[in-house]
Amino acid sequence: MGDHGRFEGRVALITGGARGIGFAAAQRIAAEGGRLALADIDGKAAAEAAAALPGAIGIACNITREDEVRHMVDQAERTLGPLDVFINSAAVLDDKLFLDSSPADWARMLGVCLNGPMLGLRAVLPGMVARGRGRVVCLASDSARIGQARLSYYAAAKAGVIALVKSVAQEVGRGGVTLNVVSPGATNTPLRIDREAGLRAQMGEEKYARRVQSVLKLYPAGRIGEPKDIASAIAFLCSDEASWITGQVLSVNGGFVMP
């Protein structure tokens, strides 16, 4: 029978669910019987993504706004039922040297990548704890574990997510709720593809081709990740099979970092 039905009767809410890793996770959970609420700042994109999955709904939500986050959770539970799974995949990405960045850049990054997950956890956890069950996965980045030039404040925000998840996991574990982090290496998401297109335009074809080869040498697996690679790890941590795993950081990165 395999994994089919692993999420039968379960309800999952995914921020950043309209594309990339969030949508790949939604596809995986839906294929295994789950019902999905896909939230995204682009409400039209969320609705279009939801239309591709059986029984899924799309919700427009700016995760930096507390009122919108509470509305997101209320709408998901009112339509689909109590949440069993919450996946925080929404993110923004910059490519700047720290000394070229501004406090406005930092505020935007921290708003989406750290405050957003905090608001999400604050909205979903009381219900999960009251029901005595729940699975939460937040996406981080290996840049948060080792640092990465040109991603300093993104790495800082994601490091905050790791500390947040580990801390909250200690507080709610006896309530039957697990919280874990999936930390991807370079993955062919729309965010990365857009960033790479910008680099290609700046560097020119020849220099960019050399860059691609030098990046691939850093990955023992010999390739960049795909969203479905990350989705498999997320689905495992959201399943009953992972009931004794909490407060952990799982790097899914083709061997790029082995912390």
C-alpha cells in the first residue's frame, strides 16, 4: 500500500502554498489523502494552486499582519475543520552585501521570515494543544546554520526560526504537538530561479556558466534540489511516523552541509 492514506482525514494549512516548496508539499499531502488550505500573499495564485488539488481552498494572507493571520486560520478551520498540520513556507529573498543593505531591507525580511512564523504559530498552536495533537514544520535554510555571503539578514531571520521552533517545541510537547524545521539547500523554486536569472544577466553567459559548475561541485549529490525533494521530508515530519521527533532541524541539501 505504501504511504497512500497517511494524511487521510487530516487538514493542513500551508503558507507560501501557491508555488515552490509549499505547493510541492501540498501536492504530496493531498496525494496521501489530506485536505489543504493554501495561503499566499497573492490570493489569485493561491486560488489557482488550490484548484489543482482535490477539495483544497486558497486564502489570501499577508503573514506579517496579525489580523490577516488570524483570519487565515479561522477561514481554514471553518471550511475544512480543525488543523492537524501547519507548514510555514512563505519567504522572501534578497541578494545583497550586508553593507549595501538598509534597515528597511532588514525589516521586510524579518517581517516575513521571522515575525510571520511567530504569528502563525501563535494562531494555530492553542487549538492543536487543546486537541492534543498537531504537526508543525517551518522552513529555514542552511545559510542559517553556516552563514552565507549576500544572504546575511535572510540567514539571520532563518536562524531565528530555528531557535523559535526549538524553544516552542519544548513548551508544547506534552500537549501532543511536534515542531520541526526543514532546512533546504539550493532548490529550484521560483524564488531561486528569479535570483539566478538576475545573476545571469549581471554576469554574462560565460561567467555564469562557470558559477553554475562551481556551485554544483559543492553538492556531493551532483545536482540542485527540486521542490519535491523537500516536500518528502516535510510530509514525513508531518506524519504519525514522526511522533517522537520534535525540536529538530533536518537539512535536505544533497550533502552541501553536514552539520
